[in-house]
Amino acid sequence: MQTEFLITAGEQPKRLDVFLVHREPKLSRAAVQRMITAGWVRVNDQLAKPSQRIKPGDVIRFDSPQPALLRLLGQPRSLEILFEDRACLVLNKPAGIVVHPAPGHWSNTLFNALLDHCARLSEPATPGLVHRLDKDTSGVMVIAKTEEAHRGLARQFESHSIARLYEALVWGVPRPSDGRIECPIGPDRQDAKRTSTRTLQPKAAATEYHVQEAFDAVAARLLLRPQTGRTHQIRTHLQTIGHPILGDRIYGGERVGVIEGSAISRVMLHARMLGFIHPITQAYSEFTIAAPADFNAVRHILVNGMTKPMGRVDYSESPEICWSRWSRWTRK
């Protein structure tokens, strides 16, 4: 597709790449520079350089290559289905599987498995994701199978009316034993793949927790209720108060990744319970699944006492401004 720009008399002189990046906000400046160098951009029908200065009267023609259509294919995979009807499907997601295809993970995802499953039904359906779990997180997920169900479930997630309960093994023991972590988070200023309080795009986020078990002062098993659904919210909030999840090397460093001299295989976070209003019947539905074997293996080591210290975790965000007492913890 070709786009043409005519530089008017009121346009201030500037570099070609700077002009285009403001006209094509979906492209980064580096991407624009690559396209100019590759010959996708011409000024007055002549090849140009990214640094070329544009002036009134110039005609810029920009040929943007069209991306090829990506067809996602179903791939057979065993699924632990807890419930299924014509509208939706509830499953127990294992740790170690990416939920949705993305660059670097176009196949062997949970969505590929769902495509295969839904295509084999007597009444084939198209799965629709209304929420996600991180690759390392195990537990309950709900999948829409119709557009009506997708809209109904999505509204509940957007309004934060979904009941969710997570379980985590964390470094140290939070005090008080019942609390509410409430601080805005967003993409980290220095690393967009991380979420943190050091962000230029803060969004309100709150997570309630309860210390279910304490293993001396070494670690604890927490029950958590996220009140919002931000990316990496639980992991970020726990790191913020100085109690990162065991196995979470991104938010806790290497020292939370080893127990008794052995590497912890993944982030010890499990989506234990999910409750929602069924989008068709309007009945409340709730599903609970116990933590998997790898989670319980780490807990077993903690229960029986450790012979080697886990070391100290360094964190730089102030816990004092990010948590407050919550004294009415209840469990369904």
C-alpha cells in the first residue's frame, strides 16, 4: 500500500525519518529507518536517506509492505478439562505452556491445542481467550466458545467481578499476615518486558493476600486475590514488598531460584480457583484445582526444614508506600 505526503509551506524542516515516525505512529523510528534504507520511501521520486532534510514542496511516497496473513493451526495436545458446554470450557493449564501464539511462540501453545480440540467436537467451535496466565503459572482458566460467551465473560473480567484465588510460595514471611498491596504498576521504564512501579504508564492495581503457612522466617505459602488484572500483577506486587515468588528469577533474582542446592523449575504461582457468572445460564460457577506436583515438592522441602539458607533478596522499591492492612480476609 502506498501513502503519499505533500510537505506544505507551514511544515518545519526536519529529518525524513522523524517526519515519517510522527505520521506512522505504529512504526518505531528504527523500523522507519530500515524501510527508508531498503528503498520503501522516495522523496520526489528519488531514493533517500533517513537523515535527509525535508522542505516545503517535497512529495514523499511511502510503500508500506503488507504483512502476510498468519493462519494459526490446531495441534493435538492432552487437555485437563474441568467443565465444558456449548458456550465455554474450563481447564487446568499446566505450567510451561504459552497461552497464546506470539513472536517466538507461533506453535505448541495452549491456543493451538484448543483449536484442535474445538475442531474435533460434534459441533465445531472457535475458542476465544478472555484472560491469560503466564507461561510458568499453572491453574484454572475459562475459554469462550461463542461470541456471546466471549462478550459476557470479557465484561466480567473488565469489571473485575470474576472471583480469583491464587496460591504462591514466596521468599520470607509478609507482615502483617493479612494485607492489601495497592500501588499503580505498568511497563518498567528501562525494560518494557517487566512490570514495575517505576513506569511512565501507571495503572491502579490491588492485590489482597493471606499468609496460609509460614516456614520459619524463610518462606511462606500465600493465598492471593487480585482485585485488578494487570500484567504480572501478583509477581510485581510481591516483589515490591520484598517477598518475591520462589522460582521467579525475573522479579526476585537468582537467589529465589534455588532451594537446597537445586534449581526451582518455575515460578511457584498457581491459579487455584476461578468463579464467574455463566454467560448463558447466568448461574454462578466456581472451579478449584489443587496445586501440581512440582509446587508441592518445593512446599515439602519447606515443611521439613531447610539445611541451607536461601540467601538474601535485594529489592529497591519501598514497601512502606505500597501496602496497607486488610483485616477481613475471607476464603470461599
